[in-house]
Amino acid sequence: MHSREKEILAKCAEMCKHTLMETLDISFCEVGEDYLVAKMPVTPRVHQPDGVLHGGAMVALAESVGSAASFLFLNSKEFYIRGIEIAANHVKSVREGYVFAKAVVLHQGRTTQLWDIKIRDEADQLISVVKLTTLALPKSK
């Protein structure tokens, strides 16, 4: 891993302190020119009552990685990033291990960004497909 990638992942880790991402043990593990990957352990903390990963936890993972990617790929000194729409299709359940969410930009406009987020398990099986739309709001000067 290059020093620039390490720097970006360290920045992501710092942003997550004292947030939902820390509560769910979400961590960022890979970054590229147009994507960001985060992982989350599948434990009883994120299970629904019948022992599989809760769909809401998957959506939280997806929104976390998509919003962080928007933040990284825009000028974060000038904008706040907000998720404005999210849609998830859960296609397989998982009981343990890790899930990995990869956010890839589909459209990066000046004010809105569209992200394709695939959540996969450790065997690279597709668990969920998520589309996230984010909004860049200018910070007051």
C-alpha cells in the first residue's frame, strides 16, 4: 500500500471516532482513484433476532462508505456531504465473518453524486446491492 493510500485510510479512521461507524466496528481498508472499501464484522452485535446480519446494519455500512467516498473525492474543506437517498437489495444472508462494502462512483456532479455499493462476504459472494445519492452542501465562509 502506498503512503498516500495509508494517509487517506488513516484520515477515514480518524473521522470515525465516536460515531456510528465506531459503534458498528466499521473500518476502511482500501482506496483507489474512484472507489473506497470498508469492512464490518458480522457478530451478534449486528444480527437480527434470527442470527443473520441485520439489513439496517448493511445499509449503515453502505451509507458510511459512500458518504466517506464522496467526502474524500470532493474538496471536503468546502463542502458538507449528506446522503439524500439510499436503496438496498439484500440478496443473501450471512451469519459470521466480515462483509466488505465497495463504493464506486457512477456519477460525480457538482452537487450530487451517485454511488454503486456492493457488499460481499469473505468468499466474495454478493450479499447486498446498494445505490446511494449524496449531496454536496457548500460550507459557509
